[in-house]
Amino acid sequence: MPNVFAVPVFFICFRECLETSIIVSVLLAFLKQSLGPEHDAAVRKRLVRQIWLGVILGLFICVVIGAGLIGAFYKAGKQAFDAAEFLWEGIFALIASIIITLMGAALLRVNKMQDKWRTKIAKALEDKDSSPLPLTGRLKRWCQKYAMFLLPFVTVLREGIEAVLFIGGVGLGLPATSFPLAVICGLLAGAVIGYLIYKGGNRTSLQIFLIISTCFLYLIAAGLFSKGIWDFEAHAWGKIAGEGALEAGSGPGSYDIRKSVWHVNCCTPGSKGDGGWGVFNSLFGWQNSATYGSVISYNLYWLVIIAGFLMLGYKERSGHWPLQKPAAVAEDVQSQSDGSSGVGEKKQEGAATSNVREIQA
Amino acid sequence: MAMSLSSFLLSISFFLTAVYAATVTYDFDVSWVYANPDGVYNRPVIGVNGKWPLPPITATKGDRVVVNVKNSLGNETTSLHFHGLFQFGTNHMDGPIQVTQCPIPPGGSFTYNFTIDQPGTYWYHSHTKGQYPDGIRAPLIVHDPDSPHKDLYDEEIVISFSDWYHGMMGPLLTDFISIRNPSGAEPVPNAALVNDTQNLTVSIQPGKTYLVRMVNMGAFAAQYVWFEGHTMKIVEVDGIYTEPTEANMLYMTAAQRYSVLITAKNSTDANFAFVGSMDQDLFDVVPAGLNPNVTGWLVYDEKKEKPAAKEINAFEPFDDFTLVPEDKQGILDKVDHSVTLDMKMDNLGDGANYAFFNDVTFVRAKVPTLYTVLTSGSEATNPVIYGGNTNQILLKGNETVEIILNNNDPGKHPFHLHGHEFQVVSRSEDEAGAYISDSSMPPTPMRRDTVLVRPNGHIVLRFRATNPGVWLFHCHIEWHVASGLVATIIEDPLTLQAQLAGKIPANHLQACKDSNTPSEGNAAGNTKNLLDLTGQNKSPSPLPAGFTARGIVALVFSCLAAFIGMAVIGQYGMAPVKAKTG
């Protein structure tokens, strides 16, 4: 199963697609509101087509870039990685774990995301009218005319490239065959949820669904974190025991007895024929040969996550971090808590979230 | 009157032995010297009287041999084992430490004194902690004036084959039995030697027939041996005369010997190469650049060129199982005592790889087992007193014994029994699994003292327990001796007591004192209660099985952490929704 379906890749696609569909839904809602039935149906239709064209073109470019990057990686990098497989897998697992950890929390704030994008788009449209742009008149006019194309195009491109980079980070250690199905399923699920949000269905059940998927996301991340440490230890053991460690398969000698917490000579994740254990591994971080490193890192990860979410919750309730004076709320720290968007927009985004809080409160 | 008659008889018997048997004395001062036998690497080796290679011991059947050993190594103990000799009545001269003697400590002296009543090709080597591959090994030849083949040859040649390591055995053993070597991969030799050198020349005179005595005194590697342009006629294996049998190529495991007749060509037109080629199947990983072959030449004419050995297409060695002993001794078909030994390799709790007979890996007893026999009175027949890790097998006197050895390992192993020759009544091909039965046992089976068992195959050996003593049965790959592939046969202990109690020479007991080795009591050195084995030498504990207490605790805590974590996520996730609705 892990050879056919990369669970982390699924969740990343799901999450990025959800964000994209929220943007599209906000734009469509915006059109609906600002161009009511009294407006020309043809103009509205043209603008809706522009939105979809932007989305599709953005997606297309992302797919090309993503396919190119991943293809290049598999062509060039695989051999170099084979030499120190455990080391690389460990590094990738840690990177993937950190990426998922940082973006996971945002999934729980999808409705906030909707508000955020609404503010952002509204601002962008306002800016266009007021700010003097250092462009020639023709280009300015073109931009105004095709705003409904450019806006989704740019945002989809940005989200998509983000997704590609995330998938790259998460998936570098995974076989190429595990990508397509996970990507397609993730995109479909994201689009469906996005559509449900657009339709404004039952928010509570949607929220429960999002919580469950976030829980899975963090289970995966915890497993990846633990696996990263495990891989480093396996790499170190390979250096000590050499050929013998490989020869031993899952039996005695395949692991460092001095660091072993438990070991069963079966149920190995990743090996052929033990498919079920591979799913167990990618979902819950199962190891047939647990080490002190892998167990402690797993528990430590959860400890950090628990502390992090308690702090986030505290901050949302009281407006500041625990042990911090209410007055000293810095914008930078705020934007970190959101953690979903790129670096370039930090400032603006910080403003947006604080706007949202005001609205919510 | 009676007195004078007995003294008269005594003097006659003395006279007779003086005629038929001589005493051959060797003084061996064992010390470190430097040698570079493969011309690549100069290293310390264990020599005798300041020289290396060691001198062969030669004697005539019936001779008394006395070897006075002085250990001048300074940093290691030592001992000598005379491989293949029955040591009838002289079990204490057999040589393995902690079995029939205490180690000879640095500075100590020790005398081996025994008679040899068996002709043939043997060898001697240290039987102390994997020591002999450091160089302390050499052929031991017993000539026979009554040999059935004595009219078939003109001259004798002795050729030894051996693998050779550049590393010293001490560090190699430390690395071998180590958590760093979990698969138990044996160190691979760096070279092969013939007569402790390479490119040996053997002068041959045309038309003559030679008896070529060959010994593999290597630590590990078996060798394929062939002589270009000449066929061999096997007449002796491991001291047993055989019906002359033609062979083109031999497979000699570590510790095996063959005597073959080679008839020289009638012309001196050319010289001929002969080759010893190490069996690379034994090697876990064959290092790049290893030359597994060693070449020598039968030189008819020194002025002519010595041609390089020809490449061969395949190794097709002679199958020694088909040999027939000259005396045509019939198969021992009434077995009184059958012993099954299932051997395997596995890892223990220290992470290192060990070898096992019936799930027990051999660990030396604190007291040499012979001394336990001699100091335990009637308890000597109770196997318990010999400890939990010596793989003791108790035999009654004169019973016919069968050893069924099932090799549950994908490697080849040469098994050697001290103090006996055995009939090889059954031997399987590779991958045949455990022995069940064999309806086609040969009527006159081959006898020898070291026999190959094939990968995942089996052998069945039979012998009669007519030699009271403590005799090891072990794989003669020195690495596997170290990892515990050893059993201790305790044969007719009460008769052994009658033979040897109180007769252990003072210098043997002195070695125990000087090396702080107890020489009385059970395997743990307990003299009061022989059934109390507290403090005995034990193997490391087995690997923990699956989930132990700490594994369960770790798993429970991990699950708990995950559930609490998800609960916190859920609580955080629901918060804004509540805020909105409420």
C-alpha cells in the first residue's frame, strides 16, 4: 500500500486544493454579490469564465513545474540517495514531519481562511482602483480588465507551487509509484470539501471532519518524526555492522540491541508482502524494531504538539501568549501562529487575521 | 625367585621396546618472531626456538614422543594439540585448554609425553583461544615400516597448505565475536600458503614415484588441490590407509590430510604447476584483489621455465565418501548410543553471533573437564557437574556410538573428533535437511578424523568408545571454535579415573597454579557440593523476545501521548465553532 498511496502526499494535496477552492469560492461569491441579477448576464459569464481560466492555467503550470521537479529528482537523485538510504530517508522524514506540523493547524481554521481571503481580495480590488501604478496606461487597463483572471491565476500558482514544494519535501523518500493516486484523491477530496464550504452546508459536521483529518495529519507527522530518528539510528547501525545488518533482514543483527526497546522478527513496514504494516507505519509510525530514539522522539513530538495547541488556544481566547503581557502582542508572532502562508505576505496577513478576530469578537 | 623372574621379564620387555621403539624428544621454546610468508606483509608470528615455520615432528610407529614446551610468548598462554593422535591412556596430553589441561602461562613449562601407535600424516597446533593461525602449527609425520604401500613409492614429500591472515588473531577474534559483526561473517584470509611460503619448488626425478603427504593446517579455508599433468592415487586419509584410489583434484578442509602417490613423468622436458585454491564459498564477502590461489611447481629441470598455472573451468573434486579403508573394517551396524547434534548460528543478548549445538553454545569450564572427572569420584557419571555450557556427552565404555549431525546453517563445516577415528556412514548433499534414515550405507565406510558436512545437510558418524578420556568434537574452522561450535565427549569417566587419577604430572598441575586456574571440582570449581554450579562460566543471555516490560511500557506511553494529543487538537478545533454558535 505505501508503494501505491502516499498518505502524506494525499493530505498535502487535500489541504492545498481546499485552500484553492476556498479562494475560488470567495471570488465566485464576490461576483455574485457585486454583480447582482440586475447586471449584464454576459459580463458575469465572462468574468466567471476568467476565474476558471485563471484557476485552470495556474493549476496547469503548477502540474508542469511539479512533474518536472519530481521527475528530475528521480532521474538524478535516486542513485546518490541509494548509497546512504537511511540517512536520506531520515532527513526527508524529518522535513516532512515539520512541514505537516506547521500547515496542519491551519486546516482547523478553514472558515477563518475564508474570511482572510475575502479581506485580501477585497483589499486587492480596492488597491487597484486607488494606487498609482508605475505602469503604462495600456497595461494598467489590461490588468483591470482581466483582474478576475489574474487574481485566481496568481493565487492558484502560489498555492500550487507551495504544494509542489511540500510534496517534494514529504515525498522525496517515497517511491514514485505512490504519488499519482494520492495526488488525485487529495485534489478530489479538497475540491469536494471546498464545494461544500461554498454551498455553506453543516458547518459543525464539516468542522468534525476537519478535526479528524487534522488528527490523522498529526499522527502521520508524529510517525514521520519518529521514523526520521529511527532512520538516523539505522544509518548509524549500518555503519557499525555493515553487510551483516542488511543480511539479517528483520532478524537478529538487523538492529542495535543496545538501543532496542522492542523487536519482533516480523511485521516490518516497507518490506514486500507486509503491506498492512506499511500502512500502519505511515499512519501511526509503527516500527517492528523500536529504539529508545524512536520511542522518545515520538512521545516528545506529541508533547510539543500538545503544548503548542494549548498555547494557540490560550492565545485565541486571551489575545496573547501565556506568560506574556497582553500589551506586548507583536505582529510577527501572530503571523507565525497562522503559519499557512508564504513569507512575502506576512505583514499583510497579520493585519488580515487581526481584522478577522475583530469581526469574530 | 619370583623377584628375579619378574626383573628378568622386565629387562626383556625393556630390551624389546628399545629395539622397536625409540624416544623422540623435542624442546620447543615458543616465542614471537617476525615472518612475511606471502611477501606482502611482515607480521609477528608464533615461532619455535626463534624460528618460523615450525619444525615438523617426525616419528616412527611405536615411538615415544616427548615435547618440552616453554612458553616465552610473554603476553599469551599456549598449549599443543597433536591432531589425530588417539592418546590412548594419555588423555592429559591431548592439549585443549580447559578440557585436558590448564593453559601454559607465559614463562611456564609443560611436557607432552606419549607413545604413537598409529601411522600416517598428522599435524600439531595450539589449542588455545584461536591461537594457531598466528603460526603455531606444523605437520606431524608417523612413518610405518609395515605400511601396505611401502613398496609403491620411492620417496616422500610433505606439503602443507594453509590460509594466511595479515591481522593478528587477538584483534580479529575481538571483532569477529562482536556486536559490530551481527551476521558472524568470518574474517577472510589475505593469502594462501604452501609449506608456509608461495611459489614453492619441489624437485622431482623422472620415473620415480613419490608419496606426497598433504596437510591443510589453515584456520578457515578449505582448499582445492590439483597437480597439472599428474594424477594422484589416494592411499591414506587422516592416518587411515585406503585402497589406492585415483583422483584428479582433492578438496581438503581445514585439518584434513591426504597421502597420495604421484608418479613422475619419464622425461625432463617440462615443469608442472600444482595449485591450492581456497574455497571462496566459505567467504562472506570476497575482498577485491584477493588471490585465493597458491602455486607451486614439480620441477624436473631447474633450467626450464616454470609455467603459470592454467585456468580451470570448474572445481570437480574427488568425493572422499567413496574411499574404502585398506583394512576393510565393516560398518558398525549395532548402535548402542545415538547422539543427535543440531547445529545453528544465532545471536545472543550481547548482539554478537554464536554457534550452537542443540541450542547451547560452548563456553570453557572454569576447571579443565578432565580434572573434573578425576576429582569427582562416583559423581563423574553425572553430566550436571560438567556445567551448563560445555555440551557434555557422556559415553559408557565399549559402546558403539553414533553422532548424527544436522547442519542448520548455509555454510560448510569440517567436524573433528579428538581421540578417535570415526566411520562416516552417511553424508548428505547440500540442502538435504535433517537426517531421517539412510538405507544405502556403505559396507566398509571411509574412516577419518575430520569430515565435511555440507550446507544445510547432515552427516552420521560411528565409532566405538574404547578410549577413555575427555575428547572434544568441534568444527575445525577456528572462528567457529571461538563462537562455540564445540561439544565435550566424556568417555567412560570411571575407567578414566582408574587410568589417570593421581598420575597428572607435576608440571601440568603447576601450569594450573601459575595461570590461576582451579584444577579440582566441578565446572564452576566447586569442590564441596559438586552439584552446585554457582559461578560457572555462562554464555550471554539470549536475545529478548519481542515485547518485554519496557517495550509494553513504551508502547502504552506512545499510544497515550497520541490520544491526549488528538484530544487537545479536537478541543482546539471545536473552539471557534462553539464561539460562533454560542
